[in-house]
Amino acid sequence: MYDPFPRDETPASWVAPCVCADGTHAVLKIGFPHMEAENEIHALALLRGDPTVLLIDSDIKLNAMLLERCEPGNSLREIFQPDQDVVIAGLLKRFWKTPLPPHPFRPLSIMVDHWIVETQSAEARWFDRALVEDGIAAFRELANSSFARTLLATDLHAGNVLRAERSPWLVIDPKPFIGDRAYDATQHLLNCRDRMRSDPLDTIRRVASLLEVDYERVKLWMFARLAAEPRKDWDDERTSLARLLRV
């Protein structure tokens, strides 16, 4: 066992490289209790290494995973950001399976409802009440208007994509839910901060086009997240971007 990866890189888990008895290089991951990542093991087992890291072994009760190690392991963040769009889109299209029932995956509306409760509990700190209320309404509209049965990654951004030997890029840390494919564009977009500041609509349009999902739904999901997703500071850069998307 080697020293664990820095906690700022893996804040919701304890992760360390290791070597199996047969000499295979692997990663041991123990996930901390986390509502969004509850079914990570199930998703990795379903996907069987396409487009994620392989799940070698696991213990669901301990939320412990023995995973394929990505080598050399460079992050997708290291390449030109518009090129990241293409890689992310290709990975998500491979991730989007339709699991047959019975399965353990929860609808996306469960996470949305969780966020709404958290946001409403911070009502006293809202800076722009009308904006937050519009964001909550958008969350509800989107969650209630989708009947999709697609497995979503929900947290796929360049930092969760690593270069590997088996495949040029592999996904780590999925937080799986079932729902609207348009939602899955949002985490990457939220990480494209400079482009979202300078040209938010064209940036959203480009990613939606690469994913072949509805631009208007991606834009509305982005507005909802920017306006009403739980956070500490209710007068921040996300608030400013939400105003642009509302207009």
C-alpha cells in the first residue's frame, strides 16, 4: 500500500494506490457516506469498464472498492478545454445505459428534492430571493417533466477523467442517478468557468450539440443549478451567471 492521494483531490473518500497479490496495480477506494454517490459500486459493476475504470472487487457494506489504476493517470484538465468537450461528450454517450429493472438506481428527482430542501433551509441568507425561487421552480419543472430511464454520471467533468493504458480516457467517481440526459451536460459546463463567463449561451449550445441533447433543457438545468443549488455564498459568480441565463 502506498500513501493515499491528497484529500483535496478526493474529499468524499479515502483513496490510495496499491498492488494486488498477483502484481496488478490497483486503487483502493473507501467512500465516505455521501447521498449523491450511494450507488457508485452498482454503476461500476453495470458498466464493466466502459467508459469507467474497472471494478476489480468491492464490499457494498463498507462502500469499499478495488479499482483499476489509471496509468499514467493525467487529468483531462490538461488538454485544451474545447477538446475536453469532445472527450466528455463521447464518454457520456457510452455511460448512458438503460438498466433493466429491478435496479438500485434512484431517479434524479431525489437529488433535486434534496437540494431544494437544503436551499430552502438557507432562505435567510439568500441574496436575490426572486432568482432563487425561479431556480427552485426550474428544478421542479425539469424533474417533473422527464420520464427518461437513462443512467447518468451526474458529476462528469475533466477532473474525473483520467488518461489510461487500456483506453485513452476513463471515468472515475460516478454519482449515478436515472433521468434526463440533458442534466449530464451541466457539471462539465460548470467547470468551464472562463467560457461560461465570456460566452455562456454558445458554450452551452456547443456542449448540447456534441451530446445530441436539447439545448433549451441544458440551459434550464444550468439556470436551476446556478440559481438554486445549495452553497455557502448566495451572492457569487454563479448568481451572476444565473441572471444572464434567466434573461
